[in-house]
Amino acid sequence: MKRFATALVLIPAVVWLILLGPNWAFTTVLALVALLCYREFGQMAGHGGIARDGIPGAGIPGMIAGLVLLLAPEPGTVAVLVALTGMVLGLRAANLSDSMSRAAVFTLGVIYIFGAWRCAGELRAFNHHWLMFAMLLSWSGDTAALYIGKAFGRHKLAPHVSPGKTWEGAAGSVACGVLAGGIYAHYLLPAFAPGTALALAAVGNIAGQLGDLCESALKRGVGVKDSGSSLPGHGGWLDRVDSTLFSVPVVYVLLKLLPQG
């Protein structure tokens, strides 16, 4: 019930922001969610002992670097500077054997979270319906995986990473994601070839499932169940958007690679 109630509040707000919200409101919320996700990522790293001296974790340097990556006109150069900054911050480790892991955690957190949301902003600027399409793949797929997995799941998908996930649930997720994406594209992106839209939906959904598994692996690696507790029934913000952080960049990159017109 808590999961449903939280979704009932969040989903209409997100839909309004994507489709009708002014750019300043969308960008502000995007930055806020990215900061919350990065904070949880840093807390997980600290829980695992990687950031026991407070760096990189969810410190101010990472948040500033992330916001620059999110908002800068040219993100490619910023991404290189993020990696270099991570290496410099690694010098502050009390034990230099931690320097590499600290630099890696700092860089991963910034690129993984703020980079993915940067792709969301770029996708909305291209066409707000494409961002809604990419988000829908995760929403519908996650819901289908949960209920189909519970009802029909027999074969474990990745028991060492996420014991509750099954191949049946994963297949249901793809099917539901393709169905939802296909219907949305048919009515709101009619100029796009139906076959290509369905293929994008399938790849985007699979990417989202991989994102879910990757975040589960991070949590299992540091010994936590959820990234946070701020969203009743969902855990933390990172738990809620882990699949979106993969599906949105993948859809964006594939659209960039496809011939336009």
C-alpha cells in the first residue's frame, strides 16, 4: 500500500514536469533529485568503508562537480575534469592504498547519476515525448516484473545479486515495456517508424533491468538493503530511479545514432 501511495503522488507530478512543466521547474527538480541520489550513493559507499574519511562520499565536491556536469553547455570536457578531480581528492586518503577506490567512487557517482540525468534533460529538449517514452519503459517494466515475478516466477535471474528477481518477471517486464512504449509512440510519436520504436522500447527496458541489477549489486556489496528510506514502500530515491538511470541514457544515445528525417 505504501508503494502504491508513493507512486500515486510521484507519477502525476513527474508526468506534469516532463510534458507541461516550465524549463526552470524541470531543471530544478532534476538537479534536486540528482543531489538526493548522489547523497544516497555516497552514504552507501561510506557504509562499505570506502569513504570512511568522508571523501568522496556525498561531499560538497561531488555535488558541485555533478551540478556542473548536469548544467554545463559542453558535458564531454566536464566528464574528463570530473575524473581528474576524483584523482586529486584521492590524495587526501589517510591510507594511499585507498586512493584509487576513492577516485573511482567519486567519478562513478558523478557520471552515473548526474550524467544520466543530463541525458534526461537532453532527451526532453529534443522532444519531451521521448523522455516520457523512456521513463514509461521503466515504470511499466518494474510493475510488470514485480507482479508477474510473484505470480509466475520459478527460475532465478541473478540469485547472487537479487534473489527475488526471476526470468519470468524479466520477460514480463520486457513484454509490458514494449507494449507500453509501442502504444505511447503510436499515438504521441507517430512520425517514428513503429518497428524502430518497439526495438527501442525493448532495448531501453532491458537496459533499465540491468540498471536495477547493478544498483542491487552495489547495495549487496556494501551490505545494505535500500539506498535510503525517504520514499515509503520504495526505499530511497536511488532505489526508485535505478532502472531509469540506465534506460534514459540508452534511449537517448540510440536516438542520437539513428538517422534523423
